Amino acid sequence: MKTKRTFILLMCLSLLMLGLVDRIMAQTDSTTAPVPNSPQGGAEKMLLAGEVSTLWQNNKVVGAPSTNTFAASPLGLMLMPLVKLNDRLFLDVQVAVTANPAPGGGAVASLNEAIIYYRLTPAAYVFAGSFQPRSGIYEGILDDFTNRYCTSPVGMGIGVQTESGIGIQGGFQAGYSKVLYQLYIANGPQLSVDSTGAHNGQLNYGNYIDNNKNKAVGGEIGVLPFSNSSLELGISGQYTPKTGDAGSLFENTSSTSIATYLNYYHVFNPVMVRIQGQYEYTQTQNFKLYSNSSDTATLFPSFDNKISGWFGGATVRLSGSRRTLLSNLELGGRVGQLILPENALWGAKPLNQTTVCLTYWFTWKTPLNLAYDMYTQSGSPTQTQITVRGMWFF
Amino acid sequence: MKSKIKIKTTVAILAIGIASAAIINGCKVPEEIANKSGAQLWGENCNRCHNVVDPKTFGDDQWDAATEHMRQKALLTDREVSKIRDFLKTANK
């Protein structure tokens, strides 16, 4: 015991002496010692990208007066600082700020993504942080100024959302084709359970603190079979063995999500054609356990907890026209559907959506959209919506 | 029964053989793919999701950061990113 104490004391004294000697020598030494891990000058590259959007909608339900609104807020701002720290490290952040300049309005900031990437090999990048997993082509890729139909498809946004975790991803050539992949482990979704039952069985994503010891595993594999990269097909999935709170009756409720997508473009001179589509499906399993609990058996009906959605769309643009006005116009049409579990308290009949959208591209990243949507649902009046959206990506 | 097993085994061996040949052959990058210019790769890949990007949008340092972002978003290959980045930094002058 005495020997151990003496040894520790000697170690501390030695370190202190070394530090003092180093400081003395640094003051007398005229040459500058290299800083460990210091990159060469100019290695750090930064771009502050982002977008500003404003949206106006007119909503009409058959049998009721129409309403006009600037959606949730008249102005949306997304900031995206991109920092290439060196040849191996890259930081990618997205912060959304929704502001209302009207009297009494405020601003709400939310972190969409904050990811650090590390280059392991040319075809393998390890990443960590808060990220939108690859789950089809819509979320995180075709959902901002890249959305050529203006409004969101009803069937999207029901599956995998922002997660906190780690993963690996990359792309590589395979003959004339290319292969993309992503694999990750994340906190996973959390099962919603509340005394009112209003949201029972729904899954909440974007959780920074996990509610149990298990993690979700997921990934995506995509193929671009043609040498000109005009067609991309992919399939993704996520499995979470436990979504309920640790120690709760519902801890062992698992969830499985899959998504499959298609993204195609080609110029049939002078017309550019795009075709896009996605299907996603989430099943929350062992759910009947939930309604058999002593707390809820008399309150909540049992239901098959499956959600699915899809959309399919196409656009045409006279990109080869010599008239600027024509070449900057793009016409799109899209159909889609959302299917919720009918017997859930938050369920509904299938919701169908038909969209027509005309876009004028001021620049490659500055669209002005005019969209018309029609929503139909069995047993409900038809709803129509006119949307004007201006977006400027910088 | 034995003949069924033989057929299944044969089919399995053939499938593995074809898959292996595809994988091994796929590892070699064809010359016409390897020789694609940065401009061609820019036109092909930068049209997949958004419209093709004007090279004059950003300066050199900004393109360094932007192409890294696109590498991760579109999961571009290393060769594609290098060639597209070099093209953009040449064409933005």
C-alpha cells in the first residue's frame, strides 16, 4: 500500500517536472515545434449551403369554404454547413429554421442532420451522428428543391426517419454497373404508449437517448445497372428487435421496415424525362401483446400494426429547346397512396393522392412550383389543394 | 428423390458459378468507363436527382466541400468524385 502510494506520487512529480522542463525549453528554443496532427495550411474547406423557401396553399374540402394559408410558416430556412476537415474527415450538418415574421411569430430551430464521415478506403466511409438513413430515394434526397411535384407524397415519411448511430457506406464500380450500399446501427424507433391510446403503436424516430438496450440495424443496397447512371434501383430495410421502454410490458415489440425505389432520367432530345417511384412498408410486430395487457385490454382494440405507402411520378422538360422560357419549364404528374391500420385509434381508410405540378426553374437550384393536389378517401369528402412554392438553394 | 437432389445441387453450383463469374468480372472497370471525362461524369451523375450544376456556382474550396457532400448523398465512386471535382474546379474560372 505504501509502495503503491509512493509510486503514484513519484509518477505525478515526474510528469510535473517534464511539463516544466518543456515550458522552459519552449521559451528558450527559437525554432517552432510542429503541432501534432496539424494539417497543412489550407486543408480545411468549408461551404455554407442552404435553402430558403416560402409556400402558400389554398385548401378546399367539398361542402366547406376554402382556406388560404402560408402553410405552417410563411418562410422556411435550412442551413447546411459542410466542412472538409482534411482528406479523410468531413462534417455535414443541416439545421432547419422555421420563422414567422408576422406579429407575435417566433422561430423554431431543429437539427435535421449532424454527421461526421471518416474515409476508411475509397469505397468505404464510416460515419456517426444524427442522420437520415437511406430508406428509399425520397427522404433526404428528393424532398427539398429536388421535389419536382412541390408537395410531399402522402405515402412517404411513414418509415425510417432520422436516427442517431454509426454506420458505413460507399459506392463502387462493378463492371458497367455501379453498386451503392449503406449499413448502420442506430438507437431505433421508440414505441408510443399513452393512457389515451391516441398514438398507441406508432413509432417515434430521432431519439438521442435510447429507451432500451437493443439497437436497430439497417441498410440499403442500390444498383445503377446502366453505364450512364441513368437508372437507379434500390432496396432498404431496418429491423428493431425491441421498441418499447426497457422493463415495460411492451419492450419486446419489434418493428421491421422496408423500402424499394426507382429513379430514372433520360434525355430523348429535346425532351428530358424523369420517372421516380418508391414503396415503403413498416410492420410493428407482437402487437397483440399490447392490447392484452391488464392496463389496456378493455380500452384499446387489437389491430394489425402495418403501415404502407407509395408514390409514382414522371416529369417532362423541354431541356433541349432554344427558347429559354420553354427549356426552363417542367411538367410533372404523380399518384400515391397511404395505408394506415384501420382499426387503430390513429388509423384511417386508405388515402389517395393525385398531383399535377408545373415548375419554372430560374436556375438549376431555384424553382417556382405551382401544384394541384387532389386527395380522396372512402367515406370522406374530396379535398383539393393548390400550392405555390418558391425555393432558393444557395 | 436422388435425381431431385442432383438437379438442385447442379442448379446451386451453376448459380454460384455464374454469380462468382459476374463478381470477378465486375471487379475490372471497363476501359470506356475508366476513360470517361469529368465533364461526362458531371453530366451523367449530377442530373440524377437535381438539375445539372453550373460549375461557376462555387469557388475551388467550396467545390471541395460540395463534392464531398455529394459523394455521401449520391454514394458516388471515388473516381467519379475526383474527376467531377477536377472538372468543376477547371470550369469555374
